[in-house]
Amino acid sequence: MRENASISRLSAELLDEHADLLKFFDRYERSAIGHAVADFVAGNPHEMPLPKFVDALRKWLEPRSKDHFAYKMSDPDAVRTVVASLGDRVRMPFEPEDIAMTNGAFSGLTITLRAICDPRDDVIYLSPPWFFYRGIIRSLGATPVRVAVDPSTWDIDLAAVERAITPRTRAILVNSPNNPTGRLYPRATLDRLAGLLEERSRGNGRRIYLVSDEAYSRILFDGHRYESPALSYPHTLVVYTYGKQLLTPGERIGYVALPPTMPAGDRAALRGALLMAQLVTGWAWPNAVLQYALGDLENVSIDIPRLQRKRDRVVNALKDAGYRLHVPEGTFYLLPHVPWKDHDAFYDHLNARGVFVLPGSTVELPGTFRISLTANDAMIDKALPVFAAAVREPAPA
Ligand code: PMP
């Protein structure tokens, strides 16, 4: 680790931990900007925003009282919208007091883990993960514990989870459908995970929580219905962001929700803990305008059938070209295997032709690469022949 007296040891450790990712983004920004690029790197928009989103922001920007822009924690109308939405989708009567509005899942995850973890607690995450889980866990003084998913199905490896649980285990992070694998964990897997967590919580004499990162729960293909892990395990904290369904990750709103099946005493304690965590995390509530607008945004979504058609087009083209990949049940992402032994040479080859993807090494899975289907059709038109040609091309020695 690079010691540096001018910053904290934790900052130095976090920089170290994210060095590869930061280096990648630095290089990507420098080489992609100003070039005609097929950009598959991040779940970012590559088309104009949804008009309904813009209309709602315009409408709610106009002050209606002197308090319009006053300090705002969870707005009661936004909370009502979330309660109704969860009632429809999770089919459980969530209580308004059990909803904390947050500025996206980033802060939702941070305040959730801050509310439940002590320093030196273990938090299990499934690998390949979203790239900031480890950093968020470490920033709280807790220890990230990596458990790989089953490499052939991308499903949760329950035996490996069981082996990873210790008396220090406080939580397991579950993200379904999963970034980056696209896997929607089957209800049967979640039920078995719930049984395991219940048994081991009892054995430990301390609750192991399930933190459910549901960022992509409304980005589902093939008629799949979302079944929240909260249906399987009452001690689940549901974390959501509207940044995916609206494809507006720079305008930030989401929530943390405690299901009504969680014992009332635990919920009461967690409400206070989440509130404190929101304050000390740096006012982790969404801006007022987005909260007012939520009622108009709740049912607005990017065109999922169109995203599915893009998925089918890219998956089929990659498979025809000879790539190995799982067909995602949801999310924005594909995770094909790199067809060359020299992964960096493969990325250089794509980059030289204006095609940018996310190297699997940034998600703990070198040998794969992630493609975001938020790329526009012109980018896909441009990239598919490049992907196909790369397989036919003899990899450099
Ligand atoms: N969790 C996962 C799995 C994600 O992919 C993302 C966004 N890429 C987040 C959380 C954070 O979402 P937001 O930026 O909307 O807070």
C-alpha cells in the first residue's frame, strides 16, 4: 500500500483497492472522449432522456410554498408512492415509517450497512460483484468476504455461502437480477438461502441480515416476475434506485425499505439507525424536487421490450461469432468470455476500433468482459462486426 501522510490510511487503502478500476476509467475517458465510439462500458444513457422524466422535473421545480426547497428528509408523498409500488410488486403492506428515501442505491447500501454493521463485522458479497461493494463495506471498518457464484450457472453457491459464515457475519449482499451476470436468482435458491441464514443466525445468537440490492428489479426480460428476497427472508433490507428504470443515474432517487414481516422491534430500532446513518453519511436523502416528482415518475420506464430486442440481437450475434455467454434474465448487461488468451491485447484491439467494454478484471472475473445494452443502435451496428472479426482474427502471440 502507498503510505501518504497527507491522507487517511483508509483513503489510501480504498485508492489501492480501486486502483485498477480508476486506471481503467481514466484511460477510457481519455481515449473515448472526442472519438466516434461504441461505448458499452457503463449503464449510462446514450439516447435523449425520457420526455416524461423531463416534464415531471419541470413541473415540480416550480416552488409551491416557501418550504419548497427547505431541508427535506423522506417526503410523505414520495413515501406513499413507494408503499403503493411495493404493495403492487412485492405484494406486502409496507408501512410508511419503514421507507427511507435515499439518493439512489449507492447511499441506500451505505446507510443500510452503516445501520447494522460494527467495525470488524463480516459482510458476505457474491462475486463477481458490483464494483463498489467492497469499498462501501471497508469504509465502515467492516470486512468484505468474497463468495464466488457457481461459475456454470451464475446462481448462488449455497455451500460456499455456508462455509463463509462465521460468528462475525452480519450481512450478506444479494443483487438480483445481478450486475454483472444478468442472473435472476430463482425463488428456490433464495428460500434455501433464507433457511441457512435463519439457522446460522440462531447458532450465532446474532441476526445475519440480507441486504437486497434491487437496482434492476424492474429490468426483467422474457416475462420474468420479480420475487424479492424479502419474500423468503423477513430480515431483509430492500434497497432500490430509480436510476435504472428511468436511465437517469445523474438525478438520484431511491429508497431503503423494511418489510412488514420483519419483527416490529427490529424495525423500530432500524428506523432510528437508518435516520442517523442518513445524517452522518452526508444528508443521504434525494433532493426535494425529485421527491415531489416521484408520483409522476413511479410508472415511467425505459422501453424494456426494446432493451430485450437489443439483448437478443447482441447475444445472437456474439454467439454466432463464437463467443460463450449466459443469456441474462434481466439488467443492462452481458458477460461474455474473452476469446483471446491475452485479455489486454483483446481490449486494445477493440479500443483501436472505437469499441469500449468493461474488462472483467474490474468485477473480479478476468477472462470475461461486460457489455452494457444501454448503448444505442448505431453503436451496436458499429461494434458487432468488430466483435465478430476479433474472434476470427488470430490472437497475437
Ligand atoms: N447496485 C448495483 C448492482 C448497480 O449496478 C448500481 C449502479 N450501477 C448501484 C447499486 C448504484 O445505483 P445508483 O447509482 O442509482 O445509486
